[in-house]
Amino acid sequence: MLARFVCAALLCGSAFAQQVSLTIYNQDFAVVRQPLPLDLHAGENQLTVNDITMHLEPDSVILRDPAGRHAVDVLEQNYRADPVSQISLLSLYEGRTIDFEHPDHSTIKGKIIRSGYVRPDYFNLNGYNGYNQNYPGPEEPIIEVDGKIRFGLPGSPIFPDLTAETILQPRLEWVLVTDKAGKFPAELSYVTGGMTWQADYNVIAPEKGDLVDIVGWVTMDNRTGKTFDNARIKLMAGDVNKIQPGQPMNRMALSALGGLGGGAFSPPVTEKTFDEYHLYTLEHATTLRDRETKQVEFIHAEGVASNQVYIYDGAKIDSNRYNGWGWDNIRNDHSYGTESNPKIWVMREIANSRANHLGMPLPKGRVRFYRRNEDSQIEFTGENTIDHTPQDEIIRIYTGNAFDLFGERKRTNYTVDTGKREATESFEIRIRNHKKEQANVRVVEHLYRGTNWEIVTKSDDFQKKDSQTVEFPLSVAPDSEKVVTYTAHYTW
């Protein structure tokens, strides 16, 4: 059964207007929309909201009446994301003397010279992102005990009380103004960090053959400091440009995805195109707790045709050594491209089409491959990642190197005539198959001496892939060797 993705437009309707909803992006942020009952009188009102995340972006806050009946303006907003802790409370008592308790319950008095506390907004102002980067920690406290200075706390601090400056959880403090009094359900929305999601795919192949089963999961990770009860959750797939704290604005590539899938049962996740991205909606409300990782299955496809491909790209070129080289440098260096790579890649190709029991926009993520053994147990055979893949595109994944296939590449001739502006280069490629069955290998060759070239002699037919790449499709019999030779003529 394949979980079918369809557009669920009614999720945007009033049925869920009074329910918390999240749109999670796979770039470590989310958009939160939550109901906020207001009871305002005409004119100015002061309001405090505590039910928010630790990583709220204050300038992203939007407060509105979804029904459009009340005009509400925020005259002033204060965002406090510094809940009380031992070290923050120490900072509020700097310069004062308090008691410190030893493990044996005896106490000693100490004057707090330095608490070592650094406010979180210091890191934001200096280019650190508190929820996805490592940043310097607090300094060591300095305490004066009996007229002597010591680093570190002499015991557990005992504070007389909480000061007026302490808060127990993050909060927004507003001065609101409205033209008329009334009670109404407003909506608070904002962007927050500390939340992300990713897709993971498991591909299971039988003992023999290449008809595979594919199970896809979405994994959501909440590190916002807030639990979202009974929330409607959407997942945005695509490369959305987002300016990170301390970083300049950066244009990122946009991935346009497209297509729908088909299936027989009610899907746990639905999909629709949204702007230049794709939006996946969990069909049922769920609770996403703080510091919780939640997984939901969104693909279960059986009998998917896949093709295992062997590719030998034998040229081994040191990109660091030849960095910045031009055509003249390359042509005059006789050793360029003569190092050989013996490894033959194992690639897996899967058509993302309806005819192949898929045919949906697939979010980027990790793909793990398994194959059943003769004892019916599955064994791990490799993994890699895929980018956002639209419908009717080919998923092509490198999973490792072949054990029983070996490649050898050597140059047999190279001549260059700078006066006539021409060069001739010949190669010999050997593919040895130690398997007990035939192996089909694609031998890839790069014509790197120039853009004007011609294959003047060849032992096998080839396919021109682009202006500087050719491919020789070979069939190598069991326990045998296949030799390919060719000569390329360059002019410039």
C-alpha cells in the first residue's frame, strides 16, 4: 500500500482555527500558529503571554483577529527568554552576600563578586545561534569568603527570594491598543528555531531480483522548550531561503517539486504544491512534546522496480593539485589524468513514477538499502542521501563499491603539437568480473584535454553524455575480462 498524497484544502478552514498548528521546515525552524483568547477594553491594554517557545524570533510575531472584526495594534513588545536559573539568579545578587550550603548541611556566607552569567541575547548579537551552534559558555563565578577570593561556588547557593526581575518561562509583554472593547479568539503566530524534520527511506530488496519495497518515514524533532498539545502539523519541503543569526543574506536554490501518488487507504500524510515548495500535512492531530522525536510513516510502496548499475569512472585526478589550471596547462602536462581508480561504483536507480508504484514529490533525506539473506533476515547493504526529487524523475544513488569487479585504466599514447594546435591521446580500460554471473558495467571517460575532440578509433560503441563525457556500455561474462580501447583527437 502506498500512502497517497492529495491536497487537503479544508485544513485551512475554520474547523481548526482554535487549534495550535505548526509548519515545520527541514532547516531548523518552524512557524507556530496558536489561538489566544483576548478580552480587551477600548484604548490601551497590557498583556503578558507565557505560552511561547525559547527560540521565538520577536520580529516575526503577528497578532490578528482571524475573523477580521477587531483591529488590534501592538504599540510595544518586550520578549523575555531568560527564565530563572541558578546562574541567572546569581547575577541578580551580584554585590550581595548570601548563604551557601555544604553537603553536610552546614552553611557559609559568601559575597558574589561575579556570577559568570552571560545573557542569551549577547550571543545573538554576536553571531551565535543558541539552538543549532556551539557558543562560548559562562565564565567561572568569583565569590568572596572570609575576605578571600575564590573561583567557583563554595556550596549550593541559598537565595532569600526571587527578585522582581526573575521570570519562570519565556514570555511576551505587550501594550495593545484597540478601537473597541470585546472578547474574541485572536491568533498569535511567529517563527521559532529549535525545530526541524527530515525524511528517511528504507529500501528492502529480496534475496534475488530487484523488485523492492520502500518504507518512508518523516522524523520531527522538537527542541523549542515548549510542548505542542494536539497540534495540526505541516511539513514544508524545499530549499526555503532563511537568514541565520550572524550571517548575511544568502540566495539559496529553490527546488520545484510536482506530482501526486495513488493508493487504496486513507493516508497518514497528504501533500500539495505550495508556492515553489511542497507541503505535507499530517492527517491527524498529534502532541509534539519538548525534547521529543516523533516519527510518522508516509510511504509504504511494494513491488517497486529498481535497477542496480555498475559504473567505472577510472580517471583519478587530484583537484587540489590542478586547481585553477587552464587548457594550455592541462595539454602540456603529459601526466594529467593518468592515475587510475580501480573501484567500480554500485549505483541504484529507481524511477519515481506512478507506473513504478511511486510518483510523488519525495523530500530530501537518507536512503538505507537492505537485502534479504537466504535465511530471510535482512542485511544492510549501503546508504546515501537524495535531494528533493519531483515526480517522474530518476532516483540515482551511490551505495558503495563492488567487491568482485575490478577496473584498470592506463594511457597508451599521448602526443601534442602546439604549432598545429592538436593532440592525440589513447587509453586502454580493463574490466575484470570475478562474479558467477554476467555484469553490465558503464565505463565513463572524460575528454578533459579540450572541448573540440573526436574519437578516431574505438573497440566498442559509446554514447556521448555531454560535451566532454562519453560512456561505453559493457557486458562482462562471468570470471572474465573485457578490454576497451579508444583514441581521442583534440584540436584548438
